[in-house]
Amino acid sequence: MARPRQQRSRCSTAAIVVLCFIVVSSSSSEPEDSDSFILRSPLAGGGSNRHAMFFPLFLYPAPNSSRSSSSASPGGRNSRRYILRSDSHRPNARMALHDDLLLNGYYTTRLWIGSPPQKFALIVDTGSTVTYVPCSTCEQCGKHQDPKFQPELSSTYQPVKCNPSCNCDSDRVQCVYDRQYAEMSSSSGVLGEDIISFGSQSELSPQRAVFGCENVETGDLYSQHADGIMGLGRGDLSIVDQLVDRGVISDSFSLCYGGMDVGGGAMVLGGISPPADMVFSKSDPVRSPYYNIELKEIHVAGKALPLNPRVFDGKHGTVLDSGTTYAYLPEAVFVAFKDSIMKELHSLKKIRGPDPSYHDICFSGAGSDVSQLSKTFPTVDMVFGSGQKLSLSPENYLFRHSKVQGAYCLGIFQNGKDPTTLLGGIIVRNTFVMYDREHEKIGFWKTNCSDLWERLNVSTAPSPLPSNRTNSTMEPPAFAPAGPPQYVPPGEMKVGVITFSMSLNVKYSDLKPSITDLVQYMARELDVNASQVHVLDFKSKGNDSLIRWAISPAGSAEYISNTSAMSIITQLAENRVHLPETYGSYKFFDWNIEAQSKRSWWQQYHYILIGAILVTLVLGLSVTGAWFVWKRRQQQSPIAYKPVDSVVPEQEMQPL
């Protein structure tokens, strides 16, 4: 989900209504476009490269709907998710979240598909209902984190055959899907069914599920580092709905996003006992097709904003979406919120934002320690219809200023003229959010997501895997990341080279003469020497140009420090590289950090060895030369002295 066109877009993942629906109900038609919720992104201008990626949201039938489940879902059975009741004995899938919403634009989790399992990093999106990964047959898929899915290597893969409840390919053999997104992004492919595994830390055994196997992807889907999308929205093809329909989990899932400078987090598919002090809000699937909450008031520093509670119920109400980065409020709410925050910040200085293209509201002088921000910035409370209150710490409405240390900016913006209140991931950082779909409510519990399992007293011991699986192929990532987003692997890694790709909306022939100048600009923006910037590949891509860059260590240095590497990657990830307008629009993707290659004994010490040999040769030649000189002098000794009265041979006078 994204915000209206009138505003700038900071989120990399967002959802809009579906432009092409995969599953067509045999008993009722989908809602008309007039019921659709469309929030558009602004056009990316210049080099800001802050366009949004859009993911689809499906309208979901009401509980009393007669619509039947698509046969594309496992077993083709009618949905019974509303008559299924929570069962404490049902297992759940505990999984890790990776990356960081503000730095990467999304959170990812890991899924394994097929037999033997093939691993994928998928964006967690509550606004999308289809889970899809690149297929081995895809000729137009980008380079992502993991290899493409190879159906031919999976003994359990089955294509979803063409039937009246799905869109079919031209040969009417297999079901297909087609997603069209804003900013020229799209994903299309075929539907398949296979065993999906959730990692050896999960109680839930591997299950069969329908997913998309991409054959074409464009735009941001092509350039993103993540492999694909994991759809958690309401809909027959949602991974949650499929598991609920099979009766293997209760109708619930939970997300827990890591805090500022930490990232990562945790995720649960299925039910989990809520903490005693969790606060809940009603979530009405009939009111809106999205996960909504019943927000009534916002308090700043204990004082309620002077607003009519109905202001939070405009259009689609208050929507909670994991695919949106920040929060976007109706105009009246935003103005009141901004004014109330600024009244509380007497000791801070208002400064310009990190990007002059945007009018960020930023403040300096707060210090770099996140744990101390509450001493400077006020507490914000969200009051629900039940009267329960969720307190937000400063990290839930601020983001770091990327150019001024100790400065922060508001991560809450005006939602254009749209009356919908859209709450993105920043609002729920370090908050355990339970989407209890069965009881139509959403719960919130403030916690440290880095040690969620310990706080919930949940064991993280691996569960035994099915007998036909092995731990070696199912090894999941760690559950609770305790460090910053892993642009640079943890520890004092010696970075040998940083590589990344760059696409520019400039013709190859026009760009080639100025490539030397571009190197200088890149060096200046990344704060490195021009000698460190190298062009590995430079080629034409239609009317655009594609460049593969490399950043090497400076001068005689053997490696790039972790701090420098993190700074470079962060600038690329946050699109903080600003080039002259002559280079048009551009974007960076597919960055990679390579460790310093291990050198052999000869590579490490060959200079010392060669120097020692040269010194030995010089000394040897010097000694040898001195010996020859001494020997020659011995051979050329002077005539021996003879007494004056000694007899000597008579000498003949030589003629003059």
C-alpha cells in the first residue's frame, strides 16, 4: 500500500489494488474498480530515486459471502476459515525477519520450496495475497539473493492445471497470474503447487501450498535484492489462508519488527498465547479489505489532539500495512500532530532534512543514543475504540537524519487529500503485533523484538523434521538478530571490494563521453578517492545505460573498513547519491560486499622475500668484489728491497 501521488514516497514496498486478478470466482464476481483503494506514488524525479514499489491488495469476501474457494487453492475445497476455531494443540511456524524497513525498504523471511527444499528470501507483505518466486524458465528476471526455483529438480512439484476458476495460459494448460504495478513494475508467471517448509525451528511441518513461479518481472521487482513476495493478506491464495483452510494452523499470524538501528525481528504463522498486557483493537474485514484498526484518539505528551474521532474513519479507516515504511495521516490529523510535537521540543534546533528534494521536519541536538530519546521527545499514545491505549516511543515516529549526527526527522507525513490513515512499519517497531483474524482483532505488545522468544518464554529449540527431510537442506536463519541490518556481515570483516549496479535513463552513446566525469561524481558522493572507483562493465540497455561499479581499498590499504563499507552501502540503499541533472533518473541495485580474498604465503610475503633476496645479492656482490680487489693487490706486490752492495745482473743500456 502506498500514499497518494501528491506526496513523496519513501517506502520501497507498498500495495495497491490488483490490476489483474488470478482467481475468478465461479459463484460471484469481484468488486468493481470503484470499490478499489488506490494510493499512487509520485513520479521519481531527477536522481532522487525515491519511487515506491507497489504490491497488490485483494478484496476479501465477507464472512457471509457465498463465494467459494478457488480450485487453485490446495484441494479446491470451500473455505472454512470462519468455522475453524483456535486449537491450543495446533502448531505454529516461528520464523525470523531480516533486513530493515527504513534501510532496505522491506523485511524478509526465509521459505524453502520443493523436495529437496530450495531456499528463498521473500518480502513479508500484509497487503499482498500471492507468494511468488523467480522460476528457472524466467528469461526476464533480475539477479536476486538466491538462485531461481527449479521445478524440474523438485520431486513434489505439480503445476496447477487450467480450470474454470483461474486465468489460463494461451494453450489453456496451466493457471497463470499477472500483476501490474506502478512505476513500470510487474510480475507474471504460472501457478504451481509444492511443499513449502518454514525452517527447522518451526513446529509446523512442511505443507503443500500454491505459489507463483515467475516468468517475467520488471521494474523494482527486477532490481530488488529479495527473491520475491510472501503474501499475508486476506485472499484464497494467501499463504495464511491456505494453511488455515487445511486446518494446520489457527487463523492468526504475528509480526515483530526490530527497533531503530537493529532491524530484523520475528514472525509467527498461526496462533500464540497473547501476553497479559497486550492491548487490542477491533479489526473489521467487512469495513475494509485491509487489516484495519479502530483508532479514536492520538495523544502527544498526555494531551489529546483536538480532533473529531471520526477523522480516523475516513474512506478505508485506519489501515495497518507492513509494506509501507512510514505513517501517513489525513491533513487535519497531521497538522495537529506536527504542531503538538514541535511545541514539546524547546531545547532542539529545527534543521533541514537530508534530502533537499523533500521538506522533512528535522531536529538536531538530541544525541545518538536511541534509549535516551524519550528524555527529549514526547510520548505519543494511540487510543482505540475499546479505550485501550498503545504508547509509542520516539523510535515509532522518528527516523535518523542521515547527514547530521544526533538529528532526527518525523517519520509521519500528510496523506495528501486522502482521508485514510495509513500506519506503516515505523509505528510498530519493537512491537509484537498479533493479527487475530479469527476473532477480528489486532493486538499490540511493546517489547524488544531481538529477544522476543525469551520474553514470551518460548523455546527456540529446533523441532524434529519429517523423516524425508534433512537438517542440512532445511537449516533456517537465526531467530533473533541482535545487530544492525546485515549490509556488512557481523564482526571485523576485511572488505576487499564493494560492487553494485546502476541503471541510468541516458543513452549509451550520450553517456560514454562523460563516463570519466561520472567516476569523479561517484567518488565525491561516496566519499572515496577517484582511484578507488572502477567501471567493471558499461553497456546499453534499450534507451538506458547499465553500469557495474566496483569500489576498491584506498591507496596501499589492503581492505575497506567496516565503517566505510557500511557508509557506502547505506548511501546506495537510501538513495543518497545525488548526481547532476544531465545524468537523468537513475537507481542503484544488486550491491554486494566481497571479503578480502585469502592470500597465499607467497602473496603475503613476496615483497619481503624479494627484498631479502636483493639485499643478499647486493651484500654478496659487495663481498665478492672486495675479495677480488684484495686478491689482485696481493698479486701485484712491489719489487723486493735489495742492499746497495748486493750483486745484481748487469743491465744493457738501451739506445735513446
